[in-house]
Amino acid sequence: MSAGTLSVTNQSATVTGAGTTFTTELKTGDFIGVIVGGVPYTLVVLNIDSDTSLTIGTAYTGPTSSELAWYAVPATLQVAITQKVLNDVATMTRGMILDKENWQQVFSGTGTITVKLPDGSTYSGPAWNGVAAKGANSDITELKGLTTALSLNQGGTGATSKDGAWANLATYGTTAGTAAQGNDGRLNTVDGKSGGTINGWVYLNNNASSAYSSRSQLLIFDVLTNGASRGNVNLYSNIDSTAARSFKIDVYSDSANGKSFTFLQASGNATASGSWVSGSDERHKSNITLVPDALRAVLSWRGCTYDKLDGVPEVGLIAQDIEKDCPIAVMNGGRREFTNGLVIEDFKNLNTSGAAAAYHTEAIKALFSLVELAIVDPDRALASIDAIKDALAAAEPSS
């Protein structure tokens, strides 16, 4: 900024300064720049009266103001600015002319045209008339969409509507093996595939029957070696007419005719030609502890027959009885809903074989010791029996 401040008066050509040196900083023809109320004003110096007073060429039209910062713009700089503006205008004009020529080619040219880019490089491509003329459909004369559909051979549907497209695709191909006919052999086999993932639901529906009455073969897993079957697993549904909604799994191998497992959904039972065998090797167990007070626990359990909701009559133990003495044998099966509308939250499942085997084994051993004690010391044996009875009576809920 220049030294000092200025004062200007509305409709006056006189500018006064405070702390200014007009005679050394300005000469006739220079410009003064000030900002009044956020609006810039450019004043032309007509005459320099003193260091603190000068006359401008045209009366000041802004509001009267004082103590304004100002800056001097030499007349020679005005010429340089004007020349720069002229140069920029010339550059813009040449660019506009070049754009006009380029657009003229794009709009009215034919075939391949070459346009000049602002940096002096060129680009070659089709004119718009040439774009409209491309393609096998001769009716495309302007970019307003298709009036003739792309044929199937061109990768289209041969139709201009959704229904027509589906109809054309459904009837495309007249021989077996075409994808549109649903006869592509790849849809019925995974032969030759190295792997993959099926996402979503998979529906298996095979109504073909075989040796078993009214059964449907759903899945076949076959193990082949050098083209010969070495074993397979077959899954069937409805294995016979009396076991509605049942499933059967057959397992075949070279060494056996076949072993099978049957799941009867109607009754809730499962059967097998062999036995259900659990791993019980001592080497994979730790913290082995004998169950406590086995004789008293077994005497408190109920061996029952009962009818099951959505099932058939059965015989066995009650989970709540076992849970008092062996909670580890009872598992939370979550929410169960039955066909009569009953809902049981936290349904209890029981490891019957494990609990019965452990507690009955230890109870028998306790009975053996009690029999031996009765022979040697009948009074002590009777006292032990009374203690067990008292414990059972104390555990019974009060009526």
C-alpha cells in the first residue's frame, strides 16, 4: 500500500491526503485505487496540487469517507495490463474459432473426422452422422432408441418387449442340448467340474422309484477308483408307503452289501442296522471322576413309560429327574413348538445312555458293598439304608 491515508467527498474531484507524498509517488495520468464500504474505486489523476492534495479527472461518486488506505497504479502498468488482456482475448477468440470448426465437422461431417484440440494435438473419430450409420440395423438414423430389436444372432432377444423376449428365448433352438430348451447336459451333472459353491436354496426332486416301494432317490455320492465304484451313499425319501415323510441313508462298500440308517420323521425315531457307537477311549478324556452317591440318585429317578407330543409312546428316564444329580447330562435344546400349539422354551435334552451307564454302574457297585456289609455287620447296613431313605425323603417336594 502507498504511504498515508486519503479522504474523498461525494461529487467532488478533490482528494486530500494525510501523511501522503503525492508529488513523488504519482504523476498525471496515474491511477489511485481505494476501497470504500467494500466497493473498489479507481480514480484517474488529473493534476497533483501538493503532497496532500490532488485533482481527479471525474468527480468521485461514492460515499464521503476518510482515512482510506490507497495504492498507486502507474500509467505504464495500465498499458501492460491492457496488452495482457488483448493477448488473452486473442487466445480465447482463436479457441472459439477452433471449437466452431470442430463442432461443424462433428455436426455435418461424415465418416472419420479429425479435430484439433487446444494443446495443438489432434483426435480422429466418427462424425455423428457416421455414428448413426453404424450397426446392422439400417433403421437407426438418429440416437432416439431402437425401433427394430437386435436379433438373437446379434446378441439380442429379437423382441421389443419383455414378454416377447422371454417367448423368443424359450423357443430358441429346435434340438436337444440347447440351453433355452433346458436340455443342456451341464445342468444335470457336475462332471468335469473341479469345484465350486452353490449359494441359496437347492431343491432336489426325483420321483423315480426303485427297489424300495414308493421311494425317491434324492442324492447319490459315489466314490470311484479307475472308473469302478468303491462305495457310495444314497439318500432316499418316503422309503415305504407306511412311513410318511421318512428318510433313509444307505451306505455301500466293497466289504459289505450295505448298511443303512432310517429317520422316521412321523414318529421322531431313528433306526440303524448296526448300533450307535460313541468314542470312549480313556486317552482322550481328562478329569475322570466317579459319579457321587449313585445309589441314592438312581433310587430317586423314575423309570417310566410315557406318550410324547408329536411322537409315539416310549420308555425311558425324565430329564428333570436326572438334572438334580447330574446336570452335565442335560442339555438346553432351545425353543420347541408342537402341532397342538404348545411352546416349550429351553427344552431339555438328555444324554440317557451316558447318565444311565455311569450311575447304574456305580449304584450296582454300591449295592454289592451294601450286601457285603449286611453279611458282616447287619446293623451298619441297616443304618446305611436308613440314611439313603432319609435323603430321599428330604429331597421329595412337600405336598
